[in-house]
Amino acid sequence: MSYKKQDAPFVVPTTDGKLIEEHFGLASSKDAGLSIAHMVAPPGWSEPFQTPEFDEYTLVSRGKKLFEVDGDRIEVSAGQSILIKAGSRVRYSNPFTEECEYWSVCLPAFSPDTVNREAE
């Protein structure tokens, strides 16, 4: 088949209130080359710092998200996007009062083994 329509993304189990729906990637399609995920981060959500071994492109579709990248703080709002290069020390959060909805594309695909999250 020359295409794959995704109508049942893999919902990643979380304990922090964040919705993660992987449309393509290791968990959903066994594709190690790329992952595409739709996410919704609730107000007050954050992750620990990490140093991923993949590039991550993020497009914010609603709300805004805070990126702390190698000592810089960058707010990305709806309609804006950002690329975080592999090897950057980054922390993602939503310290704002509204949900943040966004899409992430990782090259190669996101993997818990290559995200390199720091202990909190």
C-alpha cells in the first residue's frame, strides 16, 4: 500500500494530565525515523530538563508554551513554531493559565531511551 491513514493514534499513558497522541513513530507505527504527535498540556504542566538525541519541531496551535533551551527562555504562542536541535538541554512547560495544544515532530523518532530526562 502506498499510504497509511492514521485514524487511531497511540495514546501515551501519562500521570501529569498531559494528552499525548502519537500518530506516527515507534509506539504507533514502529517507525524509528520520525514521530508525529498531537499534545495538550494543562496549565501548570512541566517536564524535567532533558538532552534529547533527536531534533524536535513544535508547532503551537492553541495557547502558548515555555521552552528553556541552553539557558534561554522562549515563549512560543499559537501560530508559531520552534526547532530544538538534538543535544540541546531543554525543559518544556506550560506555566500559563490556559491549555497549550501543539504538534511535535521528532527526527529520528522520539524514544524514552534517547530523550535523556534528568531526575527532578
